[in-house]
Amino acid sequence: MLDKKNNAVNKLTPLSRLEQRVMGIVWKLGECSSAEVIAENNKRHPRAETTIRTVLTNLRHKGYLELVPTTERQHCFRATVSQESVGRQSLREIIGGLFAGSPRRALMYMVEDDAIDETDLEVLRKAIEERKRRGDR
């Protein structure tokens, strides 16, 4: 994947919500055909087949997907960047836009949100302690 070799994810155009959903399906399925993506998408968010095929084409043009060589008639796709790297980049963009570039503000918002339970807070505590032990930044 490109992101592991040269941090190319930073140069990619941000994803729309529908593109994020389609990429989530591709990451889940691995190498897959457009028909498989459409079937998986339609389980929860029915859309016209042409819409999903257009999104797949756009994701190829944006550099998120590549065609996989196949002997079959249909196109198969695979992600060129990892879900983790796109998630990190998206989070940076959200923090930059919604939280004035402050990770502290974003974290405080999340910690104060009722959706985070004690188990999540304990995981965060452990991650913070590990980071302190390593001496990162």
C-alpha cells in the first residue's frame, strides 16, 4: 500500500461520507468486485448500482483504489492505502477544522461525551501511561 512506503495518504483528496462508506466496505472485503461492494452496501444503505460504480471510479481517480488484474469480465478492486492511515488523516482534518487545530480540545470533548464508557476511559488511561513511559513528544 502506498501509505506505508511514502506517506502518500497526505496527498489524497479527502473523502465524502459515501466514499468513506464504500472504502469501509473495500477494506472489510479486501480484493472485491463492484458487484460485491454494491451487495454489501445495499444491506444497510441501498443506492443505485450506477451510484456505487461511479464512487468506485472516483476513488480510483483519487488514488484510494486500484484495479486488480483478473481473468474475469468484471473489475476487481483493492485499497491502495490502509484504513488506519486514512483515519488518522481524517482525524487531523477534523481537529484542524472543528477544534481549531487543538487535539486537547478534541480529546476533552470526547472524554466528556457520555458515549465513552468506563472501559473506554481505562483504555485511554493505559494508552496515555504507555506514551509517557516511551517519552514520546
